[in-house]
Amino acid sequence: PKYLALTSDRERRQMMKEVEQQLLDEYKDDIKKLTISEGRILLKLIDREARRTSYTLIKEFRGGVSAFFWQSIARLFGGDLKVEYDPYGEDRVLEHIVMLIEIGYY
């Protein structure tokens, strides 16, 4: 894959911009339509799949300042990018639904 051949920070940043633009082009309209509760579920599902919080992902890919900025925006709307997925605790119902989807029940 293309990303394995990246040798400089400049190439890595350029590739990240391209990937970010592709994601925005594909999902921006859908994300804008999410309710706050749907957004919270999305953050939990991101943590479930990536095994890292949204805050950690932003920090790794965009830097600490960007992660702090987006965390601040999330907090203004009652969200938290540092929320972790807990399949055995508060997210057990969500985990059950995801498992049913994954086995093809839904």
C-alpha cells in the first residue's frame, strides 16, 4: 500500500490530508445529520473498532492542539471524545445490538 512507502513527514501529512478529504467527502453530510445521542454512540463505536478513543486518534493523527480543540467543542455540547467503550458495563446493550448485526440478525 501507498502509506508503507512514506518516508518523510511531508509525505505523511499529505497522505493524511488526502484521506481526511476522502472521509469528509463520503461521510460529512451523514455526520452533520446526527443527533447528539447518535454522535455519542458513534464515538463509542469508534472506540470499539479502533480500540482507542476518538481523542487519542485525533491526537495521534492531528496533534495535541487539535485534539484539545475538538474535545473542547465536544464538551460544549455535552460530549466527551475521551469516552471509552465498555461492552460489559454501561455499553452492554449496545454490544448486544452490534453482535446481532455482525452475525447477520439485523
